[in-house]
Amino acid sequence: MSLAASLPERLLALLNALRPAPQAVNARERLRVVLGAGLGLLLAGLLSRAEMPAGLPWLVAPIGASAVLVFGVPASPLAQPWAVVGGNTLSALVGIACMNWLPLPALPTAAIAVALAIAAMFLLRCLHPPGGAAALLMVLTATHDWRVAVEPVALNSLLLVLAGMAYNTLTGRRYPHAQRVQAAPPAPAGAQVAPPRFGDAELNEVLARYNQVLDVPRDDLAGLLHEAELLSYRNRLGGLRCADIMSTPVITAEFGTPLAEAWALLQQHRIKALPVVDRVQRIVGIVTRADFMRAAEAAQREGFAGRLQTLLKPSPSTHSTKPEVVGQIMTRQVRVASAERAIAELVPLFSATGHHHLPIVGEQARLVGILTQSDLVKALSHGP
């Protein structure tokens, strides 16, 4: 392709790159932000004017930009209380210091003040874009009085933050938004909770590689990624339910099934688990190859094959010190799923926990099938 022919295409690509992306914000949220910013600035201005000494401005321009962040993106790390109050106040102090201590014309003084303010905000973890404007304002207005950093800058910032806390909370937005990841609360006893596809270590590594300021709180980012992943599965799997892809009939065992018989079923059908059911096909446990291995470890024999043989051999006496039936070695806490449950909801469970099989129950919690990793792979390959 010639340079002349490619120039229009390059220009078009540049223009497309400059186009703003559509905002996924509805009219109600936009109205919430507009009203919040207006009310927050009104409150900060009125209270500051009542408090300010005569001759000092009662509202500074950077607070308008702070209001956009506090009410428009209250979850942003750049909009948190310490970022707003600390960033604006610290930057104003830097700008006043540059005016007092740098014997330079206004332009280089302004550039140095903004640069130093950004460095200071990074250092004290209070990066706030309007802070750069606060430093610049001090230079452009030739402010030498240190009190200006407190009144009106710090006062305006504090009042705006307090207004943001009240308004965002009342309108259903969390503010302040904790920036440190909190440990997940323990799950209730017996609850079956699928862990996430990736953990803190993986997310930390990716963010470190990205190496840029991210205007999204870490917990929200992780939540969005998990939701997008689940939606992707739902789109690919359509309306498939467990009943649509589960394996039937199910090879099962009962509580009193001899260990040798259960092991033979695992070997014969080349499966890794046997659901353990009662007489009406309700799940009472599950026995896996791993359960056999754990039970065999107690046998006093050398080598796994010898220990397994000892475990499977029935005891000749009526009293035995080793397990004899499935119910003695099975796992009683069994994760199950309803036959009507969407397959997409179970993909993270299989991919993140190492699950290979999941009993499927129907009416009255009776076993109707089993879902395996192979079933899921087939469903993902063929789609809806």
C-alpha cells in the first residue's frame, strides 16, 4: 500500500481513536451526579463563606473539579476523602512554597509547582487531579499567604467530602469506598460457595505489569471481571441446564456396599467417584478414588498396592479395626446442583476448584444424574 493511499486511513484511525466511548450510565444516574455536585458545591460555598475571614475567597475553582469526582465517580481511588482533602491541601501548600521560595517568572514557577505537587501526592498516596489545579492557582494568583491552603482550600475540600459522604450514601453509592481488599467473611456452615477464577496474587501481578494509575477500585475491578466472565459463559451456553448435558444413568453405591465392590465399579466404568445414595435415591455421601487412597494409608503394608489390597480384603471376623463398607470412608459433605440450574453458573466451580463431578438432583432431592468435566467441555465446544 502506498503512503498516499494509507494516509487517509491513518487519519481516519486517529480520528476514531479520539472519539469518546459511549458511557454506560443511564439518565437517572446522570441526574444523581448533577444534583449531587450542585448541592455539594452549594453547601461547601455557603459554610465556607460564613467561616472565612474577610478578604479571602470563600470558594476556589479546583473544588469544582473535585465535585465531578466525588459525585460522578465516588468509587474512584482519585475521589476518596484523603485524596480530595490531602491532594488539594498539599498541592496548595506546594504552590505557595514555590511562590515564596523560587525566584523565577510565573510560567516556570507554575510548571514546577504542578510537577512537585504531583510528586508529593504520589508520595503521600493522595493523587487527586484537581490538586494540580490547586497548585497552579496559587501561582497564577501570586498567593504567598500560607493560610490560604487551610482556608479556603482545605475547608472547601473537607466540606465537599462531608457532603459527598451524606449524598452518596443516601442515593445508594458507597462513599468512602475502601481501597484495601478486605478478607472475605467465612461462609456459613454447610454453604457451598464457588471460589473465584483468579485470586489476589494473579490480580496483583497483572496490575503491577500494567504499571499505571487505575481509576477503578481494586475490588470493583475484580467483581467486574468475574461478572463479565460469567456473562460470557451464559452467552456461550445459552439456556442450557444441568438436565440438558448431565450423564445418566448414574453408577452409585450404598452405605453398606463393600469396599471391594465399590472399587471394582470405579475401575470397571473408569470413573472417579460414586455417589452414595439411600433406598429412595437421596444423596448421603460420595466416595472417590481419593477416599480409597486416604483409607489405604492406614494399612500396615509396604507400597500403595499392598495397602489397597489390605483395605479391600474383607475381614474374616465379625469385628474389624479397618473400614469394610463405603459408608465408613465416604465424604459426607457433598456439593450438589439442581437439574434446573444454569450450566454457566457451574463453570467457575469446575475450573477453579478441581471438581471433576457434581451430582445432580431433581424433585425431592433425589439423584437424577451427574455432571462431569467432560460434559462441560462438550457443552462449551458446541455452544447453545
